Amino acid sequence: MSDLPEIPTEDEIQALVDGRLDPGRRADVEAWLSENPDPAARVAELRDISTVVERAYDHLLERPIPARFQNMGSRSMTRSPVWRVAAMIVLIAMGAAGGWFANDAVGPGNDPDVSLARGAVKAHQMYAREVRHAVEVPASEETHLVAWLSKRLDAPLRAPNLDDQGYRLVGGRLLPASESGPAAQFMYEAESGERLTLYVEQNLVGGETAFRFTEYDDVSAFWWKDGPLAYVLIGQGERDRLLALARATYQELNP
Amino acid sequence: MQRRSYELIETHIPSLRRYALVLLRHDEPRADDLVQDCLERALSRWHLWRRPGNLRGWLFTILHNIYVNDVARAVARPDVVEIQDYFPAMAVPPNQADRIRLREVTAAIQELPDTQRQTLLLVTMEGFSYDETADITGVPIGTVMSRLSRAREKVRAASWGETRENGRRIK
């Protein structure tokens, strides 16, 4: 081996990141990287990404195993109605009714996230146009409103403060959610009278998701899941403007 | 027989479900259908598993094949647009940096083409060797390496690139 280590190949870089490069060659590659700051910075970034990916989904291993898998050991599984009923009883006993079962029952074409957004948009369309009865509890009773809705959803809710974005809280209400029990709606209003709603329901799947965007009729919605709750922010206007509001909302919810 | 084989398989259910869920972009009903199909197929073809073999790898191979043949075709959400640009270059307090970083990386993974996402997850999340990953996905090892490299480069560009360009890199 000469004093100058051979330039590592891309495969060797990947193997280094994964800790799968053989020790002899690894020393060479690391020596080469110590002389080459740009590739070294890239390797550091790739390692950082790997660390994030390794841990990002760990919480998904903790989910309870559904009854439909636990039953498989004793008999051949089919997705019969009888089995569905049995599975539902077990799920209700676990306090986790809804979720995958409810969706599974209506067929694979039903996306739970889409039904979440759809429910939230319906609620928006129903109440955002109400002038006098837009909310059940007004913003003047915000503390009571938040405590009440938190109790009903069995999770600590917050009504994000969007004053800096030009929207003041009007109030909120309790709604029936599609599958996961009660939902909460917070309504906001701009000077212009334009309204924005934040719809919150329990996140039975758990975990976090990215922001997702969708449009229905004349409104736009961003939704995301964060721990015990799933959120949908609905408003009119441009996607980018709503995205800015969604970010502000997220920050308010995670101070 | 069925019970004994199920007991061996059972310990792998959590990681199969996790992989299926991330593969299917957190569509839980579809992910659990995929896992159920995988387990049913494994039980019905139990005699094909060569002991002492790598049971975990075999199960992931079955799941991969079902996904490629059946599920990938069905996954279409014309009315949903996944967005790529969430949280670019936000000024955030330090205690949020990790969470936002996590969101950036996981969002970038969701945007990857299927083959690249599979490879990255199998190697990084599941810890399979390059050889095992090649077996599971049914491609030569060279293809695994190039998919891995491209996947990581895209995730890097999506997360580090944006924040750096704006001079507010979050670490």
C-alpha cells in the first residue's frame, strides 16, 4: 500500500456508512476522508441520516399485535365475517375499536387518512359558513372549551394561537368523528371574515406523519398525525399560504 | 404443525408490520393485509423453508414478492398529493430540531421510488446485509448498492440541502 490511499468507490462509501466495510480497507478510507473534507462532510451527513432512519420507526414495533394475527397459529385464517366479529370483540375489549378494523371492513379502497380529511372538510363546510352559530363554545370561554374537548377526546388539546397569522380564535365545538370517536373543531377568523378550522381527532394508529395536502371542492386541507392526535387544518386559498398556517399551527402545538 | 411454525414466525410479526407500514406510507389497513397475506403464505408453504435457514429473510422475501405482485398496483391515491417541502429552513428553538429533522428524513423516505425505499429500509431499518437485501428484493448486489446510494443521496438532498441553502441549517 502506498502512502496515498486509493480513492474509495461509492460502494465502499455506502459500506463505511453501514459499518460493513472490512477493517483494513476501512482504515484506508478513513485516512483518505481525513484529507478530503467534502466527501468527509457527505459521509457525516449520510451517517446522520442512517442514525435517524434506524430510530425513526422504532415506535412502530411497540404496537399491540392485532387479533387476526394471533389467531393464525390455531387454524387456517380466512377473512370470514365470523372472524371479523371475533376480532372486533377483542379490539373493543382492548379499547382500540375502530382503526384498522373499521377500515378493513369496508374494503381496501378506503384510505383512513382520506376519510380523516374528508370528515374534517365536511365539518368545515358545515360550520364555517354559519354566521351566528359557528361555534358551540365561544373563544371568551377558551379555557373551558379546551378542557372540555380534551376530556372528550381523552388527550391534552390546545387551541393554537394564530393571532400573528391574522386569525383570531372564534371558538370550537365537539363533533362525531368518522371512526375514532369524538372530534374537536377549533374555528378561526380573519379580519376579512375568512374562516379557518382546525379539526382534531384521536390518532389510533400512533406515530407521526408528514404534512399531507389535499383539496376538496373549494377548500384546501393539510393534515398530519402527531402522537395521540391527528390534525386537519382547512381553509380557502393558495396551498402555500395554507402551508404557512399549518406550520404556524404545528409550532404552536409543539412549543 | 401449524402451531409450531406459527410460534417461530410470530417473533417476526412486529418487524414485518413495521416494514409493511413504512413501505405502504402508513396505510395501516393495507399494511396489515399485506402482513396477513405474507403469514398465510409462509404457513402454507412452510415445507419450503430450508432449515436451518434465515427465517426472517425468508419472511421478508415472501412479503416483498406479494407487495410487488399485488399491492403496488393497487396503491394509487389520485386525490392526495404528498408534499415534499414541509418545514424547509424554519427557524426553530433547539428542542424542536430533532423532531423536525426526523420529519424531514421520514418525509424524504416517503417520496423515494419504491425500489429505493425498500432497499434503504431493509439495509438501514432492518439491518439486513447487502447479500440478504439482494436475495429479498431479487436483484444483483450491484443493484442494491446503487439503489442504496441513490436513496441516500435523495434523502440528503431533501433534508440537508434545503436547510443549508437557506443558511439556517438545523443540526
